[in-house]
Amino acid sequence: MKKLFKNLCIAGSLLLSACQQDHMVGQKDDLITKLDHALERGEVQYHHMKNLLPETRFPKTYHASEDRLETSGSGWWCSGFYPGSLLYLYDQNGDEALLSEAERIMEVLEKEKYNTTTHDLGFMMFCSFGNALEIAPKEAYRDILVQSAQSLSTRFDETTGVIKSWDSKEGDYLVIIDNMMNLELLFWATQETGDSTYYNIAITHADNTIKNHFREDYSSYHVVNYNPKTGTVNQKRTAQGYSDDSAWARGQAWGLYGYIVMYRFTNDQKYLDQAVNIAEFVLNHPNMPDDKIPYWDFDAPNIPDALRDSSAGAILASALLELSQYVGQEKSDRYISDAESMLASLASSEYLAEPNTNGGFLLKHGVGHIPENTEVDTPLTYGDYYFIEAIKRYKALK
């Protein structure tokens, strides 16, 4: 009788395990369906957006109260995200009209390859021409990207050991955590040309950012002000977060993504360790909501009523999916699970725009710059870009 009972227990346990696995598979199938729906919505939205855009302008955000699409010129740091999103959508859905629009607007963007006044040429040129080189290559794209890397390199200074972010008054040398996202262009340039100068600049910048931007808990400051004559740090502060000592959500996402890219190109364990430590800070933060879409700042004073930032959630989801491929199974499963939660939230009606609304943007509820009261609870072009990228990465994994 005991043996029969034991066998029944084993059989029941196996059945329960099988049911649980079936349930998990079902949940993942449901998420894939939602994400496919989000991509279809993206196709509708970006057709709507291209019809709203003036010929030489780029989407920046949308003001619902005025039903107004705000645009920028090609020199704005976000100009690469529109063609990048179009290319990602084309890659997933095969819509030739979106590819044609991406190629059209990249002709407007191309001149920025000579722009030496910005640190954001990675965002501007690699999210556009870099993706185009992979998805719908043309011979000219290589030279455009090499020139862009040369222009970006002019902002590196040997004394400070970092790439300058914002030009400012004499005596300041301002560097923001966002700058980590522009190093991928430099790594690509070394791979393409064999010139190690670009690689060495990226390494030096990343190492000094680890040294000077991060706190003991692996949260980061937004802005570090270096002394341009000595390379020492004059000040650590924030511009877009709640306070100098707070953890601005999108800043944490930029740092995480940036050090994952560093590991991808170098296989240096210290960069993987840095990325894992940032991920653990973010995911284990007591103010991380259950749906994994972070408040605009982890230390915002009015949590749980503080605004969420869908763009930070999108960047984190994409970053975690890549990070899951570089770590052991336990961490990998957890990072994928958290990314799934983020994607499921972003693909819900709370964040996904209705067709032909929202100025053509896919996501709602991004937060740009609360301290200056700009782009507050609005769509953001980079939110769309990293959401579509995260979907692309998730579908490739599954």
C-alpha cells in the first residue's frame, strides 16, 4: 500500500510538473502573440507618423493636449531612432514602404557624420546606418559610419580620459552616463578598419566611468564634471533625475546597456560584473514596481504616485535579454523572466497606443526631463526604438 501511495505521489508530482510547464509555455505563447500584435501596431503607427512628419524633420515627442507632433532637425540627439525603428519594423514585418521611408530620412541624417559638437553620434548614426548595414546594406553606409566614429573621437580628451558630453563654460568638462551608449560605434569602427584608436578610446572612457560615475551600490550619477586641466573630478550630480543622490531610472538603464555592450566586444569579465551588479541594483530595488516598469527615478519623492518611464522599461528589457546570454542559468532565467514582465506591461493597453493616435508613436508614458518640465508623460522616440529592439531580441531567443 505504501508503495502504491508512493507511486501515485510520483505520478501526481510528474503530472503537476507537466501541467506547470504547459502553463509556462502557454504564458510565453501568449506573450509572443501580444508582441506580434505590438509589432503590427507599430507598423500602423509608423505609417501614420511618416504621413505627419515634415519632409526634413524627425519625430521628437507628441503633445496630446494640443494634438501636436513635436519634431527636430537632424542634429538632435534622437534623430537616429526614427530610421532605426523603421528598419527594425521592416526587418520583422517586411513592409517595403517603411524601408523606403528609413532610406529617405537617412539621406537627411547623413550630414551629421561630420558633427563634432555632440557625443551622441552613436545614437544618431549607429542606430540608423548601423542597423541599415545589417538589415538592408548599401556600400555607402560603411564610410558614413567610419566618418561618424572619427567625428565622435574628436571629443575624447587624454587628460580626463573620457569623451566630453556637453559643451559648457570654461573650466568644466561634463560627462553623462548616457555616453556609454555611444561606444558601440567606436568598437565597430575598429573591427571594420583595424584602427585600434577607436577601441582604446571606448575602453578608457568605460573604465573611467566605472571609476567615477558609480556609487558603492552600483547606482550611477547622471553627470560628472571633470577638471579639464588635471582630469580630477570636480562634481557629481544629476540633471534629469530627482536629486544628485538619487537613481534616475533611465540613467541606470543606459549604464546597464552600455556595459553589456562593453562585454560583448571585449569579453572582459569586469564589464560583465559591472553589468550584473547594475542589473541586480535595479531589479532588487524596493521601489521597482511589480510590473517592472520603473518610476522615472527610483528615489522620486511621491512613490507610488510618481510617473513611470516606459522608455526606461524598454531599454532595461532589451538590455536584460542580451545579458541573459552571458550569465549562468539561474541568473539567465531570472533576467528573461523580468524582461518578459516588462514586455508584457509595455504591450498592454496601459502603455501601447491605439491605432493612428499618439502622433504615430508606439508607446505612451515616457518621461524625458521632469526638472525642466519637458517631455513629461509623453511618447519618446527612443522608447519606441528599444521596445521594438527588445521584441526582436525576445523573438530571436524564443
